[in-house]
Amino acid sequence: MDAALAEDSYDLIVLDVMMPGEDGLSVCRRLRVAGSIPILMLTALGDDDDRIRGLDLGADDYLPKPFNPRELVSRVRAILRRTSHRENGIGHLAGRRVKFSHLELDYDQAVLASNDGTAVPLTSGELKLLSIFLERPRATLRRDELALLTAGRELGPLDRTIDNQVSRLRRKIEPDILRPRIIRTIRNEGYCLSCDVEVIE
Amino acid sequence: MDAALAEDSYDLIVLDVMMPGEDGLSVCRRLRVAGSIPILMLTALGDDDDRIRGLDLGADDYLPKPFNPRELVSRVRAILRRTSHRENGIGHLAGRRVKFSHLELDYDQAVLASNDGTAVPLTSGELKLLSIFLERPRATLRRDELALLTAGRELGPLDRTIDNQVSRLRRKIEPDILRPRIIRTIRNEGYCLSCDVEVIE
DNA sequence: GCACGTTGATACATTTGGTGACAAAACGGC
DNA sequence: GCCGTTTTGTCACCAAATGTATCAACGTGC
């Protein structure tokens, strides 16, 4: 699958959970970190909690076996209806340069250049987090969504990982660190990139 | 439902199939003709063919009763993840500046600038409350409506939460705190933004 | 193995907003 | 007007949420 994905692009993946070796949930996690390709999970495990976990891991739908093949078709159609004509989000940033606020990100170089001429390198984690925000300007992202999209992991109850990453990123992008205005905190909800984003060709 | 839809905009509809009068499938059809609001169908009819029909009519997902409430939440999230847009729930204010009374709100910066040159930052809670008022100028909003819109929660009988939030917001926007003119109290009813609102750009 | 940078975990400081108490204001009946 | 009642304003306190410094674990390149 990895080889095929590297080769071509696909509209949707139907993913079984019970597989020898790496299981479907783990694959789902990896796919989510890598991009936003639609996933329909399919499994004999009809358990509620399994479905919930699958969906929370970023799957678009979860169909328990045994299933009616026509239902599979209908569900695939339902997902594609939603995902196909989706132009609103900024596509993939890989290889692009992106302007936002007073900054310009060079994705390939992982370098942030400021209006005032200074430039800062980003670590891979910071770049990942920042691109997730840049692809979804003005969307409020919960901590668990961010954890899923950055690292493909679920958050424990006392997990401050995302706060830490945001804090580190802010240090590099906020002009006034005491009053963050690019990545804003939405109390009880998460974080939100509150500026326009322009992708340079 | 039709009246509510004409009045406000919604992110998603959870639709039961078995209803007295017009049934859910018919409603779904109508909604699809009217627009693309996400629909999650919910029903006691667990039959394959019903699910397939629902999905083919344009529903985004179809969950048979009895269902696990957490699964409903996960499925709603999965749909909303796809339909993205969801910019904070704050429709047309995101990224705008708004003039009202002697003030100008910069939504992105979460800063209130006054005619006299002073500027005050707002907390995320204050910003949310203020935007709710700014989106509904001169509408009287009951405390329970405000609680629902700000925090998505119901109010207890002795709950002074909203009064407190309004009080805190007033401190930042009222020129004469002893005589609030911008957010007026309507006794036994609620609060009301009593000035014109102009969205810039 | 060692120096280095990155990242997650932990601990602590700070901010925010809900709660309950009480004061002030509004209202109604007289 | 006067009083009692209800409603509202706001203060002080506290619990929860968030920001971030620091440390440990880990990997990487030499």
C-alpha cells in the first residue's frame, strides 16, 4: 500500500482493521499524519468502542462486517460526495511558499522569513504543526485533533504535549509573545490560526 | 425545522426517519434539493435497504438505533471534519473589523480600539460573547440563549455566569460603566446590543 | 561514546471564568 | 413616598485551563 500510494494518487481507501502485522487503526493513524485521503474502515469488530476509536483516529466512516456490498458502495459515494468538490481548504503545502501575517514560510527549506528580514529555521515538528494550521486558516482545532494530525496519537487526559508544541511555535512566529495573535487560544476548545494565508506559486 | 432553517444557519442536521407526518427520507430529499447542509440520519429501521436509500438520497451518514451516544458524537465529528468550513462558528465576522458605537473590534487580533485611541485586548470568552451580540444587533437575547451560544450549556436556576460575563465585557466597552448604553439590560428578558453595527471591508 | 538538537513529560506560574455572597437597582403594592 | 420582593451588578474566591521552564529520553552525526 505504501508503495502504491507513493506511486499514484487515490480518491479513497477502504481499510480492514484485522490484518496480519500492522493493524488497520495504526495504518489509519499513519495516513492521517501523512495527508487527508478519505478512509472507510471495514471490520469484523463490530464493537462500539472500536468504531468510535476508528472514527476518532480520523476515519471518515466505519462499516462493520458482514456488510451489504451495496451499502459499501453507497457509503463510499457519500464520502466522495463530500470530499471531491472540496476546494475550500488550502491543499498540500509541500514544496510551496506561504505568506501569512508578517511571515513567509518556505516549506521545503523549513525556514520562516519575516518582513523585517530575519529568518528562523523550524524543526520538523514545528513545521508539521504550522502547516496544519496554515492548511486550515481560522478553523479552531482541538488538542486531540492536533495530536492526531501531527503525530497520529491520542492524547492522555493530562497531556500537555500540544500546548508545548504551540508554545514553541509561538516563540518563533509571534511578534509579541505575551499577546499571541497569530495562533490564538480558544479556551476550552483549542487553538486557531487567526490570519489570512496566501500560497505563492 | 423549516422556520428555523430560514432564520439561522446550521452546521449539521441529525434527522430521524420515523416521524409522524412527513418522514425523514422525504425531508432529506428536500434538504438536498435546497442545499448541501450535512445530514446524519438516525433511525430504528436498521434495514440495509433503508440505509442505502438514505445514503443515496444524499445523507452523509446513517446510524441505526439503538446507538451509542459517543458514536453519534464521533460520527458527527467525522462529517464536520470533512465539510470543514467551520470557521469558529463565527460566520461573517472572522477576519473582519467591526465598528459599533465609539469602538472598533479587530476580530483577528481580539482587540477593541476606541475612538480616543486606546485599545483593549479581549479574552476568548469576551470575544465570543461580543461577537454573538454584534451578529445580532438590537436583538434581545435571554440568558439561557447566551449560555447556549457562548458555552453550549444550559443554565442552572441560580446561575450568574452570564451576568458576570456581561459585567466583565461591559467594563471594557461601556464609556460610563454606571449607565451601560451599548449592552442594555432588559429586565426579565435578557440583554440587548443597542447600537448599529458596521462590518468593514 | 559523545555532543547536539528535538521532543515529550513534569512541575509550577499565570490566566480565565464559574460560583456564591452580598449590594444595588427595579418593581409592585400600599 | 415607603417598604418588601425580585432581579441584576459585581466582588472575591477558587477550580480549571493554559503558558512555559526545565529535565529526561531519544535519535543522529561525528
